[in-house]
Amino acid sequence: MRAADTLMESLKAEGVKDVFGIPGGANLPTYDAMVDAEFRHVQVRHEQGGGHAAEGYAQASGRVGVAFATSGPGATNLVTAIADAMMDSVPTVFITGQVRTELIGTDGFQEADILGATLPFVKHSFAVTDPRQIPEYVHEAFHLASTGRPGPVLLDIPMDLSRADIDYQPRTEPVELPGYKPSTEGNIKQIRIAAKALANARRPIFYTGGGVINANASEELRELAGSDRFPVTSTLMGLGGFPASHENFLGMLGMHGTYAANHAMDKADLIVAIGARFDDRITGKLEEFAPHAKVIHIDIDPAEISKNVGAHIPIVGDAKQVLPKLTREYRALQTDTSRLDEWWNTLRGWQQEHPLFYDESSDQSGEIKPQFMIRAMHRATQGDAIITSDVGQHQMWTAQYYGFDKPRRWINSGGLGTMGFGLPSAIGAKVACPDEQVVCIAGDGSLIMNIQEMATCVAEDVPVKVFLMNNGYMGMVRQWQELFWDRRYSSVDMGTSPDWVKLAEAFGAKGMRCEDAADLEEQMVAALEHDGPVLLDARVAREENCYPMIPPGNAARDMVEAPRGSQVS
Amino acid sequence: MEAGTPQVVKLEDLHMPGQLTGRKHILSIQVENKPGVLARVAGLFSRRGFNIDTLAVGPTDDPSVSRITLTLDGAVHPIDQVTKQLHKLVNVLKIRDMAPEETVAREMALFKVSSAVENRAEIIQFAEIFRAKIVDVARRTMTIEVTGSADKIEAFERMVRPHGLVEMVRTGEIAIGRGHD
């Protein structure tokens, strides 16, 4: 069988149903094989878009996302998506064409050392040197991408090798890699110590991250938090892993987190980190982070434990397996729950005195406040859409105000912070979950970076809804220039171009515009009801700032809240 | 604690071991003998800001496995974090942080020393004391092979440097665990 056809057979054996990509010279054999393959290929308009679509697909569904690109520029266009998938631990397989074997190393046409270029941010990569490796490497790639701490795996296939004829037998044994054995169960002795520490904590807090979602451990987390009245805060990547509407939830923590969440971390005597990695956007100034807390750190990746913040009780394992054991051990201790009364009094006090806040005076009619826009989006979607996001203020406001109650409903670029992530990842999410509402909340600075994918939405009939929070700025950069650089605005004004409605129409999508808060929700509902892709250009208050905020380099307790009463209107 | 409450772990009793050991570490890393493995290891070190003091790579008794021996300063780097990051590389099979008292470590160095007639005898004498071998003699220089611990090689260097050290090459340390009876 032709090696390119065995590639398709192996993908099919891995349960692949949808893939994203663009053909080119070096992957012509692959695309020829694609004609007969029994899965859907979504022809994106730029390889970066294909990469992010594969990420959105994986994050919405939990299945491995797959993207194809040709050699050279096709492959290098994938690089941002690969780095993004690494930072956010997204299970993805990227398959690139490479120039013919005899041309490798000669600077041949469209040759790029994509394996070398991506070494720092792949979980693993394979350069095919013998066509018989192709099926084997596909299975290894899927195994690596989807187990342990998930991540991107690259498979680089020279053109001549994918044309070769090989014997093919479907693989039946599970993949065995001698250097790769993730620990999933969690050491039971450590879990017992953790349970006892929890029983002795007066000011505990659960700090949960994307690992909870990757592990599909939301139920298990709710059980554990419910085994006593444990307060829960979540990272940006973890939102939806614990219901935002749950009474134990304090909101997101970190640079734009809530007052209660950040102060709870600051005053806590015990932090239980679950699938979170103490990123600098969480800790603020590291030396002053959580000065009173002992740390239980549960993570599938041993290298995350004590990387940034030392763990007193490290537990390496899969949250789905560890959390039920911890719940059982904790319940067996039958601890007196009243010891948490004082802590909850403090937490409730913070929540009441320092809620998320913005000036709501124009909400009934008039200028659209960005925060109002997110609340309107929540109402219009009944809080139950898959929301993908670009990167910037709109992303933070969505994280603060949308209130995600379920996992895999919030898809954004957290670690790498890739502007232009929203639209292509929405395509991926919609392809993975065609029966769900998929909305991309976009910023005008971000959306233009991958706007070509509107063509994909139309041509491939992927009816995503883009809600554009248009303030005519790269708003987050503007906010930093305003607050920390003496308001010396430098290259952040996006002006009035393009005309987004006409642009949407030029792509063959529906374009809408909203300039009055009173109409916004209605227009969102109309956009959602429209049978096809829509871009809704919502003109929002131009210089609204995203608060609260921990100024860069500061401790969490030094966070700044929105100025009350004196807000720019 | 009230009666009947099971034994609990007091938070104030929880401690964290220090991360820096303050001594030199020799890591013996077995890797799959596959293309690009060294690039992955080297790339990891540069990306994470770990400084390698010495590095030696070679085959092992198993042709499918190579060994990378590297030395690192445990006063600067949390060795635990280094080994955990290395373990994440799929081609890394096994890592041993060699305990000094359980390890035989050797390095080889070649010294090209200027050897005018008047100091030639002294250099030969140094070589004998250090059980080094003279492997090349020319009219103005001598080349000496020294094998031993890094300390011994550095001591030899101090001895010959005043005579004019033209060039020096070192292999980096390799190490093997001591046998047990």
C-alpha cells in the first residue's frame, strides 16, 4: 500500500473524523490519499488557522486535533499554533510534508527544518526516514499527544517517502515507549497526608487549572470541594472546570482575578493546586506570593511540581484518579466543618465589599460597556455556548463576567496569549461540536490577524458567530500604556478600518453592527438564530480599562480595583 | 483536637527540602540512539537556562542506547528540576544522579606545552608524577595525555601553565557506578 494511504488508515484507526489543513508541493501524496480517506478535511485559508482550528477541536471535544501543512512556509506557518498547543497542553498532531529525502540539507525549494524549529515547544516530534515508520509513528504520536500531560506532536514526512509502497498491517498492540511512562494514580501515602493536612487547615483554598479540564475531572473536583465547604478559585485555563455559579466559587484568580480569590490565596494557610502551574500571571511577585500557605500540588507533570512555587505535599497523578482518592481519605477523617466558619466569614466579606465592578449607568441605553457586552452574550446564549476568544481585554472580561458552568465551554489562548486564536479555534470547536452554539468573542486587534478564516466558515459551512468587541484599539496594550507608560500611546490605535460589516459580507457571511446597549442582546440573538456565519460588530466604550488588576511585578494583595464613581464615561 | 478526631498533619510541621545541593553533580543519562536526541537535550538546557559544565556523549554496551554524561553545578541549579525536565524528553530512558562516593569518574585531557630544551626535563617529570603519557614530541612542543579526576587535570594544568600552555583539550567527565560485592 502507498505510504500516504497507510497514513490515512492509521489516522482512521486512531478514530480521526475531522482534520484541518492546506495542501502544497511536498504533501501532494498525502492530499491525494485524502481524496479517498473517510474523514472530513476542512480546507483552511492559512496554516496558522488550521493549527488553531485543530486546537479548538481538541479543547471542545477532548479528542486529538489534527492539522496538515506542506513543507517550508506551510510548516513554519504552523509554528505559532504548535507553540500555543504546548503552552496550553492541547492534544494535537501536526503532520507536515518535507522536501524529498535527497534534497534535505541542500536548502531545497520550500525546505525548512521544521523539526529543528519546533524542538523547544513540541511534546515530541518524529522525522520519518523510512516509509514503514509512518503507521508506527502515527500511533505513537496520538499516544503521546493524548496521554500524560497532553501536548503537540509533530510528524514530518518527506514527499518521496509518502509515495513509497510498503506492507501495511493494522496495528493491534498498544503503544509502548520505553522512555515514556506517565504516572497517573497518585501515591496513596501522599494522598493520605494531603487529606490530613486538609483536615487541619483553617484557611484552605483550591486553586484549579486547565489540568482539571484535560483530565475530565470536573465531577471529581465538585465531589472533593463538596466533601467540606472548600473554597475554589480557578485559573483562566481552568474556567468551567468548577461551576462559576457554585456557592464555593470565588471567581478567577491572577492578574485580572477577583479580589476575593487573590486575597484568599494571600491569606490561605493551605493551597491545593490541581492541574495548575503557578504561572507568573497567577503569582504576581513570586517572593510575596501566598506567604502563609503550605502547598499541596497535584499534577500529571512531575516537572511542574516545585518549578515556580515549592510544594510541601507533591502528588504526581491524573486528577481524575487522584481526586476521588483524596475525597475518600478526607471523608474518612470526619472533620468538624465548623472550623471553616471564620474563613468563610472573611471570604464572604471580601465578596460583598469587593465584587467585580463597572459603571453600569449606560447599560439601559447608550454606550456599550464591554462588561455589559459579556453579560448580554451570557443572556443571549443562555450561558451555554462554547465561547472561543482572542487575546486581550475582551478575553479577560469574558473570563470575569461570562460565568462558565461547564468544562470545555471556554477555549482561549492562555499561556502563549496568541492574538488571532479566536476565529480559527471557533471553527475547530464547531466542527467538533456541530450541535452546540459556538461564539467567538473577538477583539478588533486580534480578529484581523486571522480574518481570512471567515472564508473557511463560508466555504466549509461552519456557522460560527463572531461577536466583535470593537473599541478601535489594541485595548490591553493601550491600557498598559495608559497605566504604566504615562499614556504615551504608541501604535495601539486601530482606526476605523476595516468596515467589518462590509468585510463580512465580502466573505459571504452576514455582517451586523450594534452601537446602542439597548439593542445588543436582541442583535446577538438574531445573529445566533441566523443560519450561517455572522460577524456582529459591537462598538464599545473605547477607553474602558479591565479591572481589577495586579500591576505587573506586584503582589496579589496590592491589586487595583476599578476607580469608583470617577470612571471615564 | 477534640477526642475522636483522627491524627491530623499539622501544617506547621510541613517542610520543604532545599532545592540547591551546593555541590557538583554528575548526571548519567541513557538515551535512545536516535537522530536529534543530543539537540533535544542541549536545547532543553539552553531553553531552561541550565548551564552545563561538561558534556560527554558516546555509545554503550547496547547499540540502541547512548549515554550522555554531564556535570552541573548544584549550587546554581535545582538538580531535581533539571532531571524532571530531562525525563520529559521521550528519548530519555534513564537518568542517574551519580553519588560521589559511589562513583568512579574520569576525564581525559591533552596538553600541548611549549618545551624549550631548558625546561623539557621538568615537564617530563611532571608527567611522571601525574602518571601522564607523552604522546607527541616536536622541536618546540610536547603533547601530554592526562587521565583522571577533573581535580587532577586542573592540578596538572596549574603545573605546566607557567611553562607555556599552547593548547588544551578536555573530554568532559564520564562516570560509572562502583561495583558492589
